[in-house]
Amino acid sequence: FLPAGATVLDFAYAIHTEVGNTTTGAKVNGRMVPLRHQLQSGDTVEIIRRAEQRPSRAWLDIARTGRALSKIRRVIHEEERAKGRETGEQMLGNELRKRGYNLGKLVKQGRIREAAQRHGQRDEGGFYAAIGMGNVTVRKALTELVKPEELDLEVVKEEGTLVGLIRKLRRRTESPVLINGEADVVVSY
């Protein structure tokens, strides 16, 4: 059923994805053990869960089975993408507001969707995520959405510190922060 060296976390994911995602601890043979505890044949396992619990990157070092690792990666990616989407929408909205534009109106007019498709995104959410993760700069998005005569390039050059930091880190060939070799990771300092 589980390979040798499997942990309590692997067992939780073998039961069900949602059980694994909400695992906080376990009892093995009646004793509390950490998530990294390796199971032995014949162990009796009781999974302790909490609804608010979400997987973290540290779990990638604990899990041993491919199923558990892929489920953890998927949740982490979805959460980071949601954060990137929120950040990107906020950044673009703020810059548009400075120029007298309303993000909601541009969405209704379909201009955001058009810009998203030009950048290979299916919808506005993907476009916001690309901005939030630094794959599309706010400056580039503004040049596509705002009339050239209304675009104040000096204001755009003074993009937020987050965008400046992302740009600086992306220019380097070797990033000072490596997160398990993953690309497109949202990092907040």
C-alpha cells in the first residue's frame, strides 16, 4: 500500500487529498508523532486534522510518495497564484487610478481580456497573476491599456517597491533566494 519510508503525511494523502491538506499531526499506536514520522508495517494511525490547516513548502521535504508531493505542489501553486492575482490586480488598479482610469470599466469594455490574451492568458485573472508574479510589468500593461498621450512614463518608472525588487531579482543570473527550484513563486518580505 505505502512504500518503505512513507511518513504520516503520505498516509494522510493516501486516504484522501482533503485529509492530507488539513493534517496537523497524528497518533501512531496511541502516541503523538510529528508529520515526518516514518510508518512501520502494522502501525495503527490516527490522523489529526484542522479545517484551517493548509500545506506548506516544508511539507515537500516530509512527503515521500509521488501522490502526496503532487497534491502538495498543486495546493501551493494555487495559493501562490491567487496571491499573485490579488497583488497584480491591486497594482494595476492603483496605477490606472493615478491616471483617471477605472479598472472595472476596462474589464467591462473587454480591454483587460484583450491584453490578457495578447500575453497568452485566458482571462483577466491570469493577466493579474502574471503582473503580480512579475512576468508582465505594470508599465507594459499600462502601455497597452492607456492612451499614449495620457501615459506619464515618469510615474510608471516609480513602480512600487515590490515590482522593483522582482525586476532586480529577475535580472540576476543567480537568484539570492532559491525556493525548491520552483519558477513563478510569489515571495513577500
